[in-house]
Amino acid sequence: MTDFMSRQQGHLMLGGRVDLNVLAARHGTPLELAYLPQITRQVHGMMGWAAQAARATAYAGTFLYAYATKANFAADVVRTALEAGAHYETSAAADVKIAHHLWKQGILKADRYLICNGSKEPHYTDAILRLRRAGHAAVISVLDDLDEFAALRTCPLPMQFGVREREAGNRDGAHLGNDRFGLTAGEMADVVAGLAGTPHTLVMYHAMIGSQVEDADHFLTTLRASIRNYCELRQRVPTLRFFNYGGGTPTSGYRLDFEFDYTGFLTLLMEEMRALCLEYSVPMPDLVGEFGRYTVANHSVYLFDVGQVKRGAEGQPDWYLINGSLMVSIPDSVLVPDQKFVTLPLDGWDRPLRAVRLGSRRTCDSDDVYPRPGKAPLMLPDSGVGTVIAICGVGAYQQMISGRGGAHHCLSPEPRRIIFEEKDGQLVQRVEAAQTQAELMRLIGYQSPMRQPAPTVPMHPSLWPTPVPARRIKALRLRQRPQVIQAGIPT
């Protein structure tokens, strides 16, 4: 059905290897599944398409894949992307601190670029300077204003800088809010002048045009002016060697009928870059793409159970009420008016369809519904109570917006999470327990109820417990440690 979801022998399969029907029966719902090999597939897929485009166009520059970690900061996710060959793109001080930790561990390799985007408050610039002073040289701070440039150029070690083009932020008029980022042409000239006589260099030109741009021709048309601006700046700044076209690359996570020719888009981009560089007599730059949603949206799925069916109002679809909260699990369903999520039943594919909306049973909030009022309803089997549904494309931003590990709306607990990853050619799984009521109460400041001490009664010596040998205690502790279990591949 998609590049991450299929049906085999009547069962819904994630990545062709994880049987959602079996897991729902075994663990119950609600349930969150994370299939990390999908991230590796996304990274390798894009790098392969870029290599095809470079061969087809004889493009002289290289292609760098940067994971935009703001899409999902989870340690397993970031580690998997880095192991797949991704570079690291940040947008806040916390990103840099995580990167610093990963670099010290050897997970973020010395040859991987750390591309620092976004408006930089003092604690952000301080984190960048600490990492650079610690010895990680592959840090590129993409300047968003002149104040952060003044702070960062005080570094005694050579720094690599980038400039973000402000004009690109909303050149097409479709991405209001993006135009607050970046520098004007005059401010870029100030940066070039400010670097003269310093050990620092300007190496990157950044042009971010928007998000989920599915029209390749429109994508390229919008970038064309930025490519010309890069070439003009490159004529004056010979150290400039990266053209970062930012994010915006669409993902298949949100529509079953999704189609996008990634190789075709990259081929057009490289052809355009090559032609303009020839026109301006400058070398072809290395291309950098930043991939957030594309990297991680498809690797995660939520499973919910329909626990109640209610007849809709006159002329409206019926309600399938689920054992979870939609505005907690998929907050984009409330925040982004046109955001869609692929929603599939695990069973009942041979039954008649029923127009329904999903509603949460774990809040009493009128906004806790999907699809939104005024949008087309879902078409799901008429099996009603007991229907298990999978909501796909939830691996990007949803937990970061909702606040993973926190206390959520109406104290809706986070479900059990099962994480699948590849180890030595085998698929293994790790199970993380659902949030408990006690954990949620502690998060919002409630103390555990005080218990009355049990009455003491003298114990006869004959009833004293037999001492447990130390080796037995050690064995019990080892047995209680979390186990990594090989995941069987269903037939």
C-alpha cells in the first residue's frame, strides 16, 4: 500500500516484518510501535536517489543528508539516523547539547557536520562555542542575525559560518512565518566584511523555502533566485562551498496515493545548479538537504481500539470512540488544519464501509476528534466495537509537540511502546511500559498517599525467614533486568 505499510495474508505489516495484528492481540491497545529500520531505509533511499541524479547530470559536488532532529529527538531515532550516514541539523541549544554528548560517546563522528540553524539566544551560542572549544571542528553555525554573529566570532578557534537567506523564507507566499528567519542581502555583506582578518570562514548558503512541497517544478522555481544569489556571493567569497536547500522534501507518510519523483527533483536541481554555476563561472557547490518529516514520519504507528460507537447527528457521520486521546497522540490533527494521517483497520477489509469520525474516550474535549469538523470523514469497516485501527505517519513532531514522558491533557497516559531495531542482521524488540497513574500524579506535584504503618506483632524465632545466599540475590537481580527479545518474523 505504501513504502512502509503492506498487507500479507490478511494482516497489516509495518516494514514488511512487524505484524500489527499479532502485536495488538498479544499486548492489547493502545500501543505505540517504532520500527527503526524504516529510518535507515529513508536515509539510504535519498542518498541513492541523489547519487543517481549526480551521475545523470555529471554533477561535480557531493550530496549531504542532514537529519533535522527537531522532528524527533528520541535517542534511538537520532542514533539510527547517524548510523545510516546522516549529518546533524539543530534548531536550539538542547540539540547542540545532545550532539555534544553523542560526539563524546563516539556516536556523532568527527566527520559529521553539525549544522546549527534558527535564532540563537545566548545559551544556544554558548552551547555552540563549548562544543567547538571541546574540539569538534565540523560545526557550521548558520547565522540568523548579526547579534549571534558578534557572539560567535569571539571564538579563538576557527569557526565555520553559514548565512540563511531571509527572502527565501516566504518567496512563494505560502509559508507565512518563515520570513522571520535569516539575513537580508545587506546583512550578509556585513557578515562577509566582519570575517575579514579573522580565522573564521563563510562556507554555507542556506535557502529554506517551506515544508512538504510536493510540486517539484514549484520547488525548483522558488529555489532558482536563491541559487543565483548563492552564485553572486560565491564570486566574492571563495570559501563558500555548500548550498543548503533546507527542508520541504515531502514524505509518503500522510497519503496512500502519494507520489513524488525524488530522483527527478534532484536531477532538476543539479541541472539548474550546474547551469547557473557555469553562467557565473563558479564551482558547483556541495548540496545539503535537511530531512525531518521525511526521515522519521513513517517509522512509527499508533494502534487504538474502538470501544464505543455512537450515532452521529442528523446528516453527520457516526462516531468511533477510541481508547486514547487523539489531540495528545497526534496533536497536528488539532494544530495543522489540513494535516492528514493514514488510518487503516487491522481487520474487516471485506466488510461494508462506514463513514465515521474518531473521538477520544480519554478526554471530554470537543476538539479531541479526527478528522476535524468540515473535513471528509474516514471510511472504515462497519465492524464497530472491537475494531482496531492503525494511525500512521506519527513518527515526526507528534511526540515532540505533545511532550513525551510528560503529563498530558486529561492525564491521558502514554501507551506501551515497542521499539524494533536491527542488530547483527536480526530484528529485535524492546518493550517500554505504559505510563502509570502514579507517575502522572508525581509529574504534577502530588505526593504519594501516606500509608499507616502496619501493627507490629512479635514473631516467634521459628518463623524467621531463611537468609538468602548472596549468589541467589545476584541471580534474581540479573533475571529482573530488561531483556532484548528476538522478534519472530511472521509467515
